[in-house]
Amino acid sequence: MKKTISSILLIILILSCVFFSGCKNKTTSGEPVGGITEVPLATQNPRTTQVTVYYMDKNGYIVPVQTSIDWSEGIAKAVIRKMMNTPELQQQLVTMGLESLMPPEAAINGIDINDGLAKIDFTTSELTLTSKKAEENFVQGVVLALTAFPTVEKVQFMFNGYILETLEYGTKVNEPISATDFNVIGSESDGEETVCVYMHGTSEENYNYFVPITMYTDTNDCAAAINCLMNTDVPELKSSIPENCTLESMEIIDNTLCLFFSEEFTQLAEDKNAEAAAIKSIALTCSQYYPDTKIKVYAGNKEYVPTEGIDIPTFSNII
């Protein structure tokens, strides 16, 4: 019996040595960092949980999507795997007009989370990304997904256990990275504050997906956000609010946010798809400032009642 146990322990020791000896990188610019292990982020154990993952559209905009995944102790790794560039994912996203922002070879060795830092180790540094923008989206998408967890403040990228200085197109990954504003339009010369507005794109399958766009402005409030939504030209995206329409005023009445637009807003009644997209863009944008408040819109002095009503969306895109 002792001989059998000794043999088993010897086999385990040999397999462990083989595993750790395989963590080498051909091209590196830093010291190897070992000890990549999967760390649970919470103690609860529901069957599934809602998480936010990030994809991109054909124009290079990062698009957040809410989805369900099975709960496991390796929830952080499960979230990143949900973003992996696989044929199954691409088939799922094609109707929405979205695609993975990760290269197909970006498999994960492991994720270690400690003291607010998530170290994610990919199996290769040879990433088939085709542009600087695609490279930045890859890095930013991973950072956004991981920093959504309350235990993660920054993300350190590693490749086969090594930290690289930069990726092929110059994106720096040598230090821990924090989440920042994404899909930024304009520059600080347009204002010292930023607002986030929700515009929409349309896939070839005629599916509307909604994209958060960061814009510079002089003030950060709901009125400024709605004005940016209506008056900023964003390539390939739109708000569907009619041209020449203006926001006359807004106020809270009986726990309801009332938006008073000019008479041109009534033109939405001519196109129900545009109406639904415009109302959702408005609701998503306003819900950042008034998350638990009902919304009414007015065209001129008369309430405008959309065909599908006005709901406060729980999330911009859901699959």
C-alpha cells in the first residue's frame, strides 16, 4: 500500500514539473511572473449570473452586452471566455452585427486576483490583430470586463508568464491598466467635462444595437447629454431624433422626468423603428442621471406617446 501511494505521489510530482516547465515565452521584454491561479470572486452560488461582456462592431466601436453565464469559482475566467473569438460566438453575434474583439489564438493560461490587481496570462504573444484600433479594443475590452468586478481595480497583461512592454502596434501593456472612458468622440478642446450618450447602429439583419459614446462638453448633466445625443455627428451611428429638433426644457414632475422637445419630435411617428430606437437612446442616456425615474416626452406642449411606450431599459444590449 505504501509503495502504491509513493508511486502516485511520484507521478503527480513529475506531471507538475512538466506543467510548469511549459510556461516559457519566445519573445519577451520582462521578467517571468509565476503563480497564475484562478481565484473566486464571490461566495454566492446561483445557477447563473448576469455579467457584462464586450464586443465590437464593424466600425470599431466597443459594445457592452449583458449575458448569462453559469456560476463557478472561476467566474472571472468564464467572463473572458465568453468574449473569446470562436465560431460559436461569431454565429451568435452575426445577427447583432457584432464580433469578438479578441484574436482567435487568445486562450488563457489563468487569472490571478490579489489586492485589486487581476493578472491575466494568455498562452501566446503572437496576436493576429490587424490594426492599432483592434489592438486597443482587445486590451480595453478585457480591462473593462475584469474591472467590472468589485475586487478588481487594475489589470496586468501577461503572455506565457511574461510581461511585455508593448504589443505589435505599440499598445503598452507593461504596467497594470485601469478602466477608462471608451468610444471617445472629440477632444478636451470641446469642454472639460464628459457625458456618455447612447447611439445606435444597425446590422445587416436590421437589428439595432446601442453603443455608449463618450463626448466632451462644458457641463455633465442630463440636459447636456441629451443635447450631445441630438447634435453630435458620429460616423455610422445615430440617435434617430429628427433633425432640427431641440430640447426646450426638462423637469421632474411627480417622480417623472419630463422632456420637452420642439414640435419636430412628432416626425418620429412616421417611422416606428426609428421611434423605438430614438426612445431607447433617450431612456438609456437619461437613466444614468435618473435611474429610478419614469420618463415622459413632449412635442411642443403635447405629450408624445410612443407606440411601444417608454420603459427604462435594464441594459443597452442583451443576449
